[in-house]
Amino acid sequence: MFQPQGQVLLGTVTLLTALGFFQIGFDNGLMGGLVSGASFNASFDTPSPTIIGLIVAILEVGAFFGSLFTAFYGEQLGRRKSVGLGVIVMIIGSTLQATAYSRTQLIIARVVSGIGLGAINSTVPVLQAEFSPKATRGRFVCAQLSTLNFGTAFVYWVDYAFSSHIASYAWRIPVILQCFFLFPMLFILLLIPETPRWLASHDRPDEALLVLQRLRSGKDDDAAIRDLHRDILKIAAQEAAIGAGSWKDLSKNDHIQSQRRFLIACAIQLLSMISLMALVLAVQAALIYQVQHHTSVAHAAGIGAAAMLFVFEGAFTIGFQATVWVYPSEILPLRLRQRGSSMSTAANWIFNYTVVQITPPAIANIGWRTYVIFAVLNAAWVPVIYVYFPETKGLELEDVDRLFAGEDLSLVDERAGGEKNGDVRTVERVGGEGSVA
């Protein structure tokens, strides 16, 4: 079978990741345009608003459990198998949804699809980060957010195209259409190898070197590739020596600060969800006011909300949304990367579900004050991020360990196992005491 190398291999991995993010956008937007359609209501006997809310939101609960699954078993399975398993489960879930004739089957099918989505969603950022070169790693992962947003826009238009039809195919076709983008993911998985860093951390150094040679073919010379290989093996050995990799390591601050890094990975996910909900609430309030009150003030509120929607979406996309998926994969230690990334993704999904559930009662009870709470929380994130979230730009994933351990990142030659001219310096440890010496 064809084995892509060099930039072709990196492009193939990026395509897989892009399709993985596309599934998130597709599923997030799918039901919103279907549940109000005549065909959907005819098939499910006009479900109540409560049931509709359950049908739409239950996907996030499934995604939460899918993320938990990869947290427990993803490291043993590997990145490729975790993604492949998630794709297969999503195909089953999409098929069950498209063939549903009862609310119960539809709800169960949504949970199944969510489980597969959670497995994919928590793994593809790790896979991309472990394949990508340091100079463009963030760019590759962040670029995938374009496909997430495209997936949402795409399914909105698909739902709209079938909105005037009254037969059941009007909602069944958009649901099963997702499989059109899932099957190519299975094919791509046959073309790409396991990530070199996963292979190195599971005592398969020779295979890791072969993958690095395939990945860096035509770009780096053999000496540079072997230096990187030795560096990856060295970090893997150091983490194995201190026991990093078990569940208890997520709750202890060892030499490489595993606990702090895990908390940072979860925090970035939670902060992003609160920021997004602040947008939704503010725009919802202004637009509802415009609809319910035919006054000049209401008209101005609607225009202002629409304008701020574009401003916020632009800022959110290049800020939180672009960062939230790449940062956990970069910040976590190698042996905890899959487990920690999956747990942070699970936190994202369950917190999203929680906020969606508590928002309507909050608006009903305290009204506009709800928006003030979210605004204050958003403002509070700025100093928190500035002080506690270190920069990872331009660093190899192995250098992030050194960043937290307090080693000097400028000693490139140390990766080859030596010291340059005997000049060894240390830098201030992130979150700790120390100075350049």
C-alpha cells in the first residue's frame, strides 16, 4: 500500500485531523435545523421542548463518555486505533439515527454518536501535535478549526435545503450524510503510521526512528533526525523513571509538574466554554428584545448584537477556539498526553452541557445579571492566563518538559547527550523559584 512521506505524510495527517474537527462542527449544527422541521415532528409526534432539548444536548453527554474512554484506554490503544474506533462508533451512531422511528432509538443513537465523537475529538489534536514540526505545530492544529466552523456552516445549509420537504427523508439524509466524511477517515488511517512519540514511549524505538525518517524525508538530514529521535527517547525514559503515566500522576507535582500541567489543560477548556456562552447569551438577549419590542431602541439593540457577533466570533476564533485544542496536547507530558488531553476534552463537553442546562433558569431568575456574571468571569481570565499559562510557541514537545523542569532550553546540543563547552545553565522553573545561573 502507498506510504506517504515527508510533506505528503504531514498533509495526510492534517487531512485526517481536519475531517475529525469537521465532525464536531457537523454534529453541533445538525439537529438545530432539523428539530423544528415538519418532517422531523411528523416522525416523532411533535416532541415537547424538553424532549427536543434532550435530543440535541444528549450528544454532549455521549462525547463526555467517549473522552473518558480514551482517557482510560487511549494510551494503550495508540492514536490511530483510538481514532479508528471512534470513527466506527460514529458510523454506527449515524446509521442508528438515520433509521430511527422512535424517540428512544434517536436518543440512544445520539449518545452512541457522541461517544465516537468524544474519542475522535480527544485524540486527533494529540495525533497532529505529535506529527507536526515545532515551527508550524500550532498553525496546523489551529487551522483545523476552520474545518470545524465549515462543518457547522455546511450542515446548516444542508438542513436548509431539505427544510421545505415533508417526507422523513428530509431529516434522514442530512443525518446519514455524515458517513460520507467518516469513511475517508478510515482509509486515511490505513496510510499513516502511529506517531513516533507514542512508539517511543511504548518501547518501540526502531519503529519511532523509521516514522521520523518518513516524516522528515527530504527536509532534515539524517543526523538531525537521529538527534530528535534521541531526544524523544531521552524524555520518554525520564518520564518512565519518575513513573509519569499513571492516574495518580495527574494529581501529584513531580519533577516535571504533571499535576499543574493537567490542571492548565483542563482550565483552558473550561475558560473557553464560558467565553463562548457569554457571546451566546448577549446576542440572544439583544435579538429577542428586537423581536419582542418594535421600537427604535430594540432595532438598535439588534444591529448592535449582530455587529458584536461578528467581532466576537473573529476574536474568539483566533484566541480561545484556536488555542483550546492545541494547548493541552502541547502542555502535557508525553506519557500523560492522551490521558490528560482526553480528560480536558471530557471537562469541555460536560461543562458545556452544564452551562446550557443552567443558563435558562439563570435568565428566568436573575435576568440581565446573568450576562454580567459571564462578563466578569471573562475579564478575570486575562490575568490568570497571563500569569499561569506558559508560552509554548517554537518549542519541541520535549522542550516543554524542560520548561517545567527548569532546564535551559538553549542547550540544543544536550539533546545529543552532551554539554557544550561545559557551559550548563538553568532557567527559572515555571511556577517555582529560581533564576538564571
